[in-house]
Amino acid sequence: MADIKKEQEREELHRAIWAIADDLRGSVDGWDFKSYVLGTMFYRYISENLTNYINEGEWAAGNADFDYAKMADADAEEARDGLIQEKGFFMLPSELFCNVRAMAPRDENLNMTLETVFNHIENSAKGSVSESSFAGLFDDFDVNSNKLGATVAKRNEKLVKLLNGIGEMNLGDVKNHDIDAFGDAYEYLMTMYASNAGKSGGEFFTPADVSELLTRLGTVGKTEVNKVYDPACGSGSLLLKAEKVLGHDAVRNGFFGQEINITTYNLCRINMFLHDIGFDKFNIACEDTLISPQHWDDEPFELIVSNPPYSIKWAGDENPLLINDPRFAPAGVLAPKSKADLAFIMHSLSWLAPNGTAAIVCFPGIMYRGGAEQKIRKYLIDNNFIDCVIQLPSNLFFGTSIATCIMVLKRGKPDNKVLFIDATNECIKVTNNNKLTKANMDRIVDTFANRSEIPHFAHLADYTEVAGNDYNLSVSTYIEAEDTREKIDIKKLNAEIAEIVAREASLREAIDAIIAEIEGDEA
């Protein structure tokens, strides 16, 4: 009962948060405006997080009335170096969210005040080990953008609304912070923005149910992992699901990811902070993973979860260096220039630890197309790297109705078989999209863990069967869909037809008799 009440409270909070976020944007497209809402939320979070950290230290030392937010800037400066070492950044009391918000309605230069505060936060980390976690974090929060208003006065009016709106979000008391509230609200807002943005939002956002399924598949039998990695990490939802599924300290050595889009890269780092992941526990890079991977010094990874972009173009064999790249060379061929999907697979496999698992969302075409893609599949099967292929329902992702697949890779398999699971019908319909329930996920994960053979649902194929199918990995090749059509009894049907024909004949005779009688009367 308590869980139901908590879930209801959470839903109410989410509805209230979305109402505020939606109201704040006014006439601006929500997708364009998300950086302002999420950036302000981050500003509030780190202000309260730092204040709470300092206050708790003072209270523990017996200074019960201390409040960092009320401290003079000059006095606070003395703690700058120590706090940068411990928290990765520093903020003066006057620059905290609560104090800037209190002054905002009377601050004619609010846009410049905020720009200065954001620069100070980023600059405080410069030259320290946390620099890469904070550099450029507020780049997408343009206080002078026309999206906020045509004049400075109009922009400042919008900024005041933003500060008040985010300040009114019920995200926990400063003294007793519910860590989940900020991260949870962030994930919810990202889901809402993505679902309302159509294709542009769906391109980089993996819904929570799919994220959870991937993580559960990647951590079967484990209570902790050394590191989690996503080569196309988007806003970081997949990386953070490992923390949610396993527990806060169960990812021992941190979260690693790479993202090519700078706006999304900034959102990913903000997401890390809002989930209480310290600056020293994550390393997110902004580069093209296939051409310029940034984590050579951090691989291999015990858990890799990813939803890479479907069938994007890449350099492929136009770049003569790539065929000798240790990530791609083993297959002897590169993924086609017009379809980079299997390049992401090869990259992930290359960086997978011997005891690790990679669970990757795939475009279905890579499972059956010929040419270079077939040769790469042959390499993966011949070397026993593919553990499982799962066919997912259609319409799980925002912006596309495609029925995607999951490929699970392992380096240390105990057998030389591939499990195929047809989870096409494992979903419920919610508004325009399908969704995986806990029961759906449980069935898929249990079948995967037990490597079960279940008619019309799961088949364990040995190497010769897959090779005999020309290395086709489409689930439909191995699992026959259940025939749900009504079974017809031919004998019974023929008897019914004969009866109908007999009734029809006697009816005709009766009609003929009536007609003859009528004609006789007329005569």
C-alpha cells in the first residue's frame, strides 16, 4: 500500500513539474527550450548540494545556526580550494540559486548576472581534476537568445519565471535532500520532451523500459560491475540505469560514455550530477566514437549498454586507416559507408572485458543483409561472440515505429550456441507507443538467463544451424510465430455446408410452390 501511495505522489509531482516546464516555454518549441529548464534545474541542484554539504560539516562541528547561503562572499573565499578538491567546483554564497532567485525580480541585468555565475562555476574547476566534467556545461543556456524574448527586459522577465518555476518544483528540502527527486524529475522531463518532439527527440533518447531491459540482460547473475560504458550515450539514461538496477555503489569504477552531439553531451553530464554521480566517477567525451574513440585508457568494460544511431553514414573504407584499426581489423571488412551499425557492434566487442556483457539495440536490417554485413556476422558467429538476439515489439521508441532487436555479446561463452527470443508480443499499449512491463521484462530476462527452449518464443540454435542459414540472425528464421487463427474442422464444416445446401433446396421448393399457387389463382 505504501508503494502505491509513493507511486501516486511521484506521478503527482511529475505532472506538476511538467505543467511548470510546459508553462515556462510559452511560445518556444519545447525541444528547443529543454536546455533552459534542465540547465536551471542543474543550477538549483548544485547550489543546494554544495550548501547542504558545507552546512552538514558545520552542524557536525557544533555550529548549529550556520547557513552557507547567508555567509559573506569574502569569508566564503577561504574555503574555495578545499571545496574544489572535494566537490569539484565552488560557488560564492551570493551566486547560489536561492540568492540569485530572491534578487531576480529587481535585477535589471539578470541575464548578465546568470552568465557571470555560470562562467564562475565552470572557471572554478579549471586546472583541477574536475575540469572536464564542468567545462562548457552551460553552453546551451544562452541568456541572450531571442528564444527568451526580443528585448533584454523580455528575456529577463522569462528568466525570472524560469528561476521561480524551477524553485517551486517540489524536489526535496535542502536539509534533507531526496537525491532521487532531481534525477527522477530530469529523466521524466527528458521523456516528456522526447515524446513531444517526435523524431528529433527519439533519435537520442532510450525509453526507461528499454534501458532497464538492456541493463538487466547485461548484469544477469551480477550484483556489481567494475565499469559501465556506452559508445553513443545520448543524455546518459542507459549509463545511469546500471546504477538504478544494481545500486548506487555497485558500479565500482565509474561511468564512461561518448556522444557526438554537443548539446546532448552537456545534458548527459548534467544528468550524471543530478543522479549524485561525483565528478570523479564519470568520464563523458564529445567526439565521433567510430573515428576518434576517447576511452582507450579506460577499456575494457564489464558492462556495455547502447542504443547507437540506426544506419548512419560513416567514413568506412574511404578512410584507409580504419581497416587496420584494432577494433575493426579482426573481421577483415568494414561496415558499409551508408550503414555504420555493425561498426558500433565491432567497437563495443573490442572494448568488452573477458567477463563482460554488451547489450545493444540494433536496426533489424543488420541481421540479414548480405555483403560486408554478412561477413561481419560470420566473424562474430565463427568466433562465438553472439550470445543472444531478441526481437522487440514495434513502437517502443519515440519518433519511430520500427521493431528493433537487441544483440547480446559475450567473450567468455560456456557453449557455442545462440539463443533467439521472439518478444514481439511482450508489451502493452500506452497512448501511441508500446511499453515493456515488469512482467514482460521478467519473462525475457528469465528466458535469457536460463537459455530456455520455448515453442514460438525462444530457440537455442547451435553453430551449424546458424552457419547453415548463411549467418542470418533474424529471429523469424529460427522461431515460427504461433498460429493464433481459429482451427477449422473440415468434416464439421462440410456437414454444415451440406445442411445449409439442403435447407436452401427445401426453401426453394417452398418458394416455387407458393409462386405456382399464386400463378394458379391469377389464372
